[in-house]
Amino acid sequence: MVSDFLDAPRVVERLRSGPAGAYVDDFAAWLATAGYKRQVARGMIRGLERFARWMKRRRLELDKLSSDTVLRYHKYLKSIGRRTHRCGRQTEDVTSSRRFLCFLRDRGVIPASEVNSPCTGTRWVGEFREWMQRHRGVRQSTLAGYTRVVEDLIGALGERPEAYRAEKIRAFIMERIGRHGLSKAQQIVTSTRMFLRFLASMKKTPESLVACVPTIASWKLSSLPRFLAAAEIEKVVVGCDDRTVTALRDKAIILLASRLGLRAGDIADLTFTDIDWPQACVRVSGKSRRQVTLPITQDVGDAILAYLEHERPSIVEQHVFVKAVAPHGAMSSPLVSSVVRRALDRAGIKDAPSRGAHVLRHSAATAMLREGATLHQIGSVLRHQSIETTYHYAKVDLDLLRMVVSPWPELTEVTP
């Protein structure tokens, strides 16, 4: 298979006799199945040949390959610069080494944790991720946000948890949250608190250290729902025309978010087994792990079918929505939100209250309320754990709120 991409027999022979030799043909087939064009796949295979030569010089075994090994290779490429690499080849080699690592994970040659764990050189990050998945069952997208904060924390305080002190932790948090808004500040606090709980469970820090993490003040129901008007939603849907190669996919995503109120993660995680076509319903379970079945409206069903029949790449992938460019894997939550953001730009909506997929979820809830649905019905569709969360949407009728609001009491001067 690799000979279909490389014309030089000597390069093919070096590949097959090197550390990656047992898997080069399968890797070439994997690239072709993932949808890479021949020229791009050829560049990655040649990049693998250079990566294999580097491994051979350092006597590295394939089953010992990890993210740290690939990081060392990337640093090596950066150190040699353009002395031996023409323009663009260094990027090609970095990409090919990463893709080969993912390929080995898919084949079970190396553990999945060796690919998913960040290249930080510390064992605490990897163990924290495993602990969060085993004991908390968090989603990968949530875990990625936690990991970035933990990496920053370890970089600031060091890799010796027994040396952590309350004043240093609080100083780290206060310095970091000053750079961000409320949502990011809360993520920093939550991530730090969870990492300290992990360390306490490992007997590396006292349990009392968790109490030093401050709480970010926030008030429930203090803000108004951020939503688009029905006319704006239809404008966004109509904007998904043939001007883009992903028009059908984008339209299906927007309809799922605006009609059914799905989160970006719900859409990214949607698989073929979740859709019951005979019953015209879809099964979703979001971050709360509450699984519900929602009806598929006619326009949503038509949009999904149009995408599957005319636009979706012909690949073996259980997720419904996949990336339009190779490798054609499942979409991520940020990618789904970027689809909505681009759709808003195409529709010319510049003053949207927010630019991600969540604005469509808020719009769906607002539309249901205005059509007569009760808050309990809306909470069931949106899979809220508490009805108090759904109360947020009781404030969408601003004209009525202005009528019932009480005037601010004025202080009258009391004369003796």
C-alpha cells in the first residue's frame, strides 16, 4: 500500500526496515480511508520516514512511543531549523508524527492515554485526568478545560504538591482570574478545587487545603436570556445555501440547535444509533447524563437526511456529523460552535448577544415559552436538573416586566 504513494523503492525499503516498518502499509491505508488526498498522504508518509530515522538513531521502540516522545521530536525539529529542512517540511513532519501516534492508538499498539494526555512531562496531569474520568465521569471537552488550568497551576507552583501552601494557591487564582470574565474565572476556581481534591485523595496534600480556594460571586437569574428573534433564526437557516461546501451539514446543525435546543456537545456526540427514524425521535444525554428522547421535526429530519445523502464523506464513523476536511473524524463542540458563528456572519447578524451554538439553544427555549409551553415542559426538553434553571426564561417578555416592576423606593426627609 505504501508503494502506491512513494515512487522511490529505496525510501520504501527504509520505511519497512525501520522502527515503524510493521505498520507503514496500514498507516498508508488509514490515511486513504480518512480522506486525505494523495499528495497530502504522500507528504505524511515521507514525514513518517524521517520520524522513523530519528527513532532509530535514538534506539526507540515503537511500543514505547508516547506524547512525550513526539514532543521531543518536535523540539528536535525546531532546534535544527532550516539547516536541513526546506520551508514547509518541518510542519509536515510535525503533523505526520502526530497522525502516526493517533493511528497507533486506534490500532491498540499504544494506550489511548498516551495520545490524549498533554505533553507536559509531569505525571500529575495524566493521573488527574484518569481520576476525573473514573470518579467523576466528566466529558472530554470539560476535561480539556480542566487540564489547561492544572498545567498552568503546576507550572506556577511546581511538581511537588507537598510544598503547596494556601497563600500561594490563592495568589495563583487571584492573578489568573483578573485576566478573564466571570465564566472563565469560575472555570479556573473549579479546576483548581478539583485538582486539590485529587491530590488530597492521593494523600499528597491535606484535605483542608481545598477550603483555601475562593468562591466567585455570582447571582442566579440575575441576567436576561440571550436569544435571537424568530425572523433572525430563519435568516440564519436560509443563509446555509450552496455558497459553502458544508451547507447541508451547517443547516442540519443549526436546525438541531434552534428547534430542539441541543447543546454543541449534544450535536457533536450524536451517533446513528441515537436516531430512531421509524419513530421520528432522537435520544440525547448531555452533561447532566440525563438521557431523554426528543421528537424530530420534519425540517430537522429532512436536513439530516440531505446531509447524509449528498454531502457527508463516505467513511466508517459512528458519529453523524464529521469534519469536512481530512481526517474526516467526529466534530468537536468548538467546531460546532464555529459553524454557528460563521452562519451568523453569513446572515449578516452582527449584534447577536453571543456568537456560539448556545444562543440557538436559548432561542429555542424562548420560542417554546412564547408559543405557550410551560416552564416544566421547557426544562424537560432542555434537560435541566433543576426547575430553577428554567426560571431564567420567565423574563423574556420585557414589555410585561416593565409593567409589573415596582418603582425604586425614595428616601423621604423626616422633619422633627
